[in-house]
Amino acid sequence: MTLDWNAFTPVSALSGGALIGLAAAAFLLLNGRIAGISGILGGLLRSQTGDIGWRIAFLFGLISAPLAWTAAVEAPELTIAANYPMLIIAGLIVGLSTRYGSGCTSGHGVCGISRFSPRSLVATLCFMATGFTTVYVIRHLGDF
């Protein structure tokens, strides 16, 4: 394995991670809510009175921030090596797993671990192990 030093960007990666952590902590401290995306989106489907506005604002910011960034800075070139059926299947698996795992990577991995939640630690270990296994199988064992 070789490391592409031109693509190695630890400063931007650490800065992005710090901003995500800061935003999650601020959201919890200021609103008393966990910044788990699946829970925020799922709450729109079973919303209660007075509970819709902040969820829509959060999701709007989640979508509009990258769009605003690409208006100011040239967007990086994206390459998706999977076909549409594989992407649809992967999305369905992620959606089902999010329901069965009672949360997504942002809820468990960012917010749950920072609160020392044992359930989130187990969920995050499962996410990571599944990701490692999937990459290994697709790159080394399968012809997908």
C-alpha cells in the first residue's frame, strides 16, 4: 500500500472533525438534543406540534451549507464507481440498519461516544467492522 501524499490532508481533516464535534456539542448544550441525522429526519415523519421547525432548519442547513461552499470554492471532482442498482441496495441496507441500530453514525459515532454511551460504542464498533469487512470483500474477494 502506498500513500498519495498529494491527497493526504490532515489539517483539513482535523479541522472538519473539530467543527463537527463543536457543532454537535453546541447543538446538545444549546438545544438539549442529539445531532443524530436519522433521528432528526425520522422525527419529521412522526412529528409533534412545535417539533417541526428546528428539524427542517437543521436539514436545510445540512443541504445548503455544501451548496454555499461550492458556490465560493471549486467543488472537487467526484467519481462514484458503483452502478445505480448497487447504490440503491446500499442505501436501503443503510436505512434498515439505521432503524435496527436505533441511530446512525452521526448519532452513535459522534454524539453517543462523546457521551460515553455503551450502546453507541457497540453500535460504532459494528459500523466500523461492517465497513472494513465490506471494503475487504468488494476489493479482494468479489468482482462487483
